[in-house]
Amino acid sequence: MPTLSKITPCLWFDTRAEEAATFYTSLFEGSRVVEVTHYGSAGPRPEGMVMTVEFELAGLPFTALNGGPDFTFDEAISFQVSCESQEEVDRFTDALSSEGGSVGPCGWVKDRFGLSWQIVPTRFMELLRECDAEAGQRVVKAMLGMHKLDIAALEAAAAG
């Protein structure tokens, strides 16, 4: 039985909740599918169809719901992934944008399910904290011109 949390994001899918949960748990260490429930004869979806998938990403609880085509994701909600290295930035950006996803400006990625992610190197935030105002502006300007964030280019911008 899954552990209940005070707050659990519920992601609404039409029919691909289990596929999405399996994909997301394959990307993040410490992740797993916890439980899958199915619609019964009372509906409103076909009996036997996956209704919910309880899963954990890096230990955080999520629910995926096959609720129907009524709602879709937009950029008003995104998940930020903090990355310790360029290799991690590359891996998450490439994996999340694969098979129909897309890479947007400033480290944003939309996955094949339409969910938005922000792939952010921890070094970006460190540079903003460490730099004086002028160097910080250079870092932000460099970031605004990127799609996949490039740690070396951000550091070069900070250095001037």
C-alpha cells in the first residue's frame, strides 16, 4: 500500500498514465511504480483500463490518472530538475525531449506526453548567488540565448 503524503501532484492523462509513469521512473534514481488501479464496471472509462498509477520520482510521490481527453498539460505547471553536471543536463534534456518531445528556450523541455520540465544546472544558481550584479546579468543574458543550458558557457559569461 502506498505511503500517503500531504501533497501529491496528480498528473491527468487521457490514456497514457502507466506509460508515462514507467518512463519517468526509468529516468530518476530512487524511483518506482508503487501501485496501479483499474476502472471497474461502474466506469466512467472502460472496465479494466488503468485508472491511476501511484509512483515515486526520486522519493517524491506522484499520481498519474487516465482521466480522459478533457484536460492537457501546459507550461503553467512544470517540474524543475536540478542537475549537478553537464552530463546530467544532457541526459535529462535528451531523454525527456525524445520520441516527440521538444527542447525550448532557457532549459525548458516538453516531453512526449506534453508535460513541461525545467532542466537547470545547480551551477547556474550558484553563479547568480556568487557573481556581482554585472556578471550576474551576463549569466542571465547567456541563459536567455540557450535552449539546453551549457554550464561552461554560463561560467564563461560570468567571467566576462
